[in-house]
Amino acid sequence: MESILRLAADYVTNLLKFNLPQEMTYHDLTHIKEAVKTVKEIGKNSKLKPSEIEILLLAAWFHDIGMVFQYGEHEEKSAEICRAFLTAHDYSQDNIETVVKIILSTRIPQKPKNLLEEIMCDADLSYIGKEKFDSRSQLLRQEWKNMLGKNFSDYEWLKANIDFLIENKFHTKSAKSLFDKQRKVNLAKLQKKLLNYKITPPPKHKSLS
């Protein structure tokens, strides 16, 4: 277990170090490591076997790596890179297929089909249930501006975040226990901000008559 995970960590870390575009401010090594840490935490709380945790950790290391080469629909690319890496290291073919399915399950909107996929999906979006949600959210906003040309106004971003926190709830019992309280706090703060939001009205034009 230690060997393949160490190899995966080194591979992904080096790939990001030399290939990650500067414009990608959110989906970086910080995000990957956070997902890995959270997968391990939820996995242990869910009483998974060591072999299942290993599979999940491999998926966590590789789940967003495809973004380096293909920003849109990156899950397929991430799965492709992961499959090639694990095959080269003679990993079990059945386990490779499980890892690939877990990676693909992180596509938004999330539709996990089993506990392992639910844990990965919860870990991937765990930032919505953490105190640092706002700072991470702003990094994602900047990344979308850089990579997709999406230039959200403050009001549009506020609305988009409220919708996202409402639509994306945690799947596993462990993630709900760990993160759902803070997700609701984050949502309440955003909703309060929206209530107090004042949009400057456009200037009135003088009548020509």
C-alpha cells in the first residue's frame, strides 16, 4: 500500500510542479492534498478496509490531474492518466477499473453509485463545509476567469455560490458529521449577504421632450 501510494504522490506532485498553468489558482496541489487528506479521514470514519482506502487515495491523487492538459471534461483525461500509471506499475486490473469509476464519479453534477464514490465526491467538495470556504471560492472564481473567460460580478458570484451550496449536499454520514454544520453556516452567511446586497441603480436619463 505504502509503495504504490508513494509513487502516485510523487508522480502527481512532479507533474503538477512542472506542468500546472499559473492561471489554475484553485485546482492545484493544495486542492489535491486536501482531497487526499479528507478521503483518508472519511474512509477511516466509515470503517473501510485498508485496501479500499488505498483505492480511494489513488483516486484522490489523480482525480483532477487531467485539468493540466484538458480543462473542460477533465475527468476522462484524469482517468486515462491514472489508468496508464497504475497499469505501468502492475496494479490489479479490477482495482484500476474501480479507481477509474471513482474518478469519473466526481463529474458535476455528482452521481455517486456506491460508498467509495460517495466518499470521493464528498472529499472533492469538502471545502463548501469548511471555514476557509470564502478564500477557496475566490480562488475558483479567479481560475474560471483565467481559464474560461468567465468574469462574474460580485452579485453573480454570490448567487452562484448560494445555488451551489444548496444543490451540493454531502452523501456520507461521516462527511455530514464533519462538514455539514459549517456548510450551513457558510450558506447562511451568503444568504444574509444577498439580503443586504444593494445594486447601484443606473443613472436616470433626462427626458428629451
